[in-house]
Amino acid sequence: MSKLKRYRKLIISVLMISVSVLIIRFISSIDFHILNMYLQRMPSMFLLVIAISFVGYFFSSLGWKLCMGEEGMNISIWKIFIIRHIGEMLGAFNPTSIIAGDSLKISYLVKSGISTKIGLSSILLMRMITVLSSIFLIVVSIFYLIFSKFGNGKTFVLFLLIALVMISGFLMAKYLLDDHLYLGKTLERIKSKTNWSFLTSKTIDSCYEINTLASDYFKHHKLNFLLAFLLLTLHWVCGALEFFIILQTLHVNISVIDAISMEVGVSLFKSLGAIVPGQIGIEEYGNKIMLDVVAVKGNEIWFVVSLVRRSRQLFWLSVAGVFFLITKRKKFTLQ
């Protein structure tokens, strides 16, 4: 275990140093006169970004409430909003990432009268639907890139990529939602043929449990599933609108689909760098790469985008601190 911790620290250190070098390089080429002009527009864009991020968090909370089934009717949306927000902020900044945040969410739900089983299953379902909605947005983004960003010579390759993404999405839905429990059975077969050490009996049992949960929910709550899918898709779109608002305020011509492409791409970078607390540096590098992808040039623009998004995160972190104090009050009970 100590070896694993050492490797983890080494990986984090290498990531931080590599990203820091790249970010310093970007900053060194900034025109500070242009940057100052952009920063003067920051207060108005920041307020709009906070507003749209609140809407996105609300949609996500509502989607989570739907994942709780009948028990979700017994807890208010605002309480779910508070619980979700504290858990997400802890997950973003805690080295154990989403595990710590999700564990805290479950403990709050149990105190609020939601069973441990429903609490855990609702979180797993929400994560799964979030992944499916992101795949949907990736397909939309790729279609957009085909027709507006790339020449005809690359069309075949991109259509092939779309086909792969759609097939992946279909297989994921089939493996997770079908009552034949394909996910659990597939992993069990892989274990019997490979004897991989990480595929323990406990892991296989957990996969069967998740598979059963997802398929049962879809079978008995199809409308709730579709509504949750829509809400979590809108959550992604609200994140994309943050990019849209910032860039439009800076008089950079960008479409909403461009912004969605950026949001999905940056989220992928953040997932890959989840072991870094707050994804500090990782998100900023992701911003730079995705700005280049949608043909937005200028390190000054990248700096403002990163500054506003990081400021938004710190604002909501402070709100999570206030929410945490609220949960300590005895009145924070089932409503």
C-alpha cells in the first residue's frame, strides 16, 4: 500500500510540474495591455457565469432526485441541492476524488431518511446517466465539427469516429440497462479467462449489483430515466454556456456547439487529472487545448477564461462551506 501511495505522489508531482511548465510558457507570451482590457470586462461576465452555473447545478440536483425513485419524493430539491453541492466540492478538492464526496452524500441522505441502498443506487445511476449524456453531446459536437470545421478530406474519418462513439454509447446502454445483466456476465467471463487480479469476486458482485440496479430502474421508471437524462444533458449545456458567456463578452465569435465541444473536452481533461486536488493546472491546460480546437487564438483570452472559471469554482467552494455550516444545525432534517 505504501508503494501505491509513493507512485501516486510521484504521478501527481510529474503531472503538476509538466502542466506548470506549459502554463508558464503560455503566460510568458501574454500581451498584458490586451489582458488588462479583457479583465475590465470580467465583473459582468463573472455574475452571468455564477448565474448559469447555479442553473446547471440545479438541473443536476433535480436529475439526482429523479434517480431516487419514490423515496426522492420525501426530500426537498433544495436539500438535495445542498447535499450534492457539498459532496461535489469535497470530491473536487479531496485527493480521494469522488469517493469522499459520494460517501458524504450518502451519509447526509441517510440522516435525512433516505435508505443507504437508495442513496448509493441513486448516485451510481446519476453517474451512469451523466456519462451517457456526455456521449450524446460528444456525438453532437463531432457532427458539428464535420460540417463547419473540417474539409471534405477528413469527413470519412470523422464519420467513422461518429459511428464508433454511437456504437460505444449503444453498447454502454445495452450493457448497463438490459435485464440480462450483460455487464456482470461479461466481466465474469473475462475473469475466468484471464485471472486478472483486480477482477476479484467482490468486484464482480459489485458490477452485478450496479447492473441490476440500473436495469431495474430503467425497466420500472423509464420516464424518470429519460427526464434525468435530459436534465443532466442540460447540466452539461449550462457548463458550456459558461464558455459561451465569457467568450462573447470578450467579443469572440463562438457558437453554443463550439462551447459544448469545449465543455466536454475540458471535462475529459479534468477526469484524467482527477488525482490532482481541484485539478489545478489540469483544467487550465484543458482550456488551452480546447480553445485551440475551436480556433480561438490568444493566450490573453485563455488566461481570462481560466481565471473566470477558477474564480467561479472558488465562489462555489465558499458557498459549500456555508452549506456545510447549515447542515450542522438541528433544523437540517427531512422536509
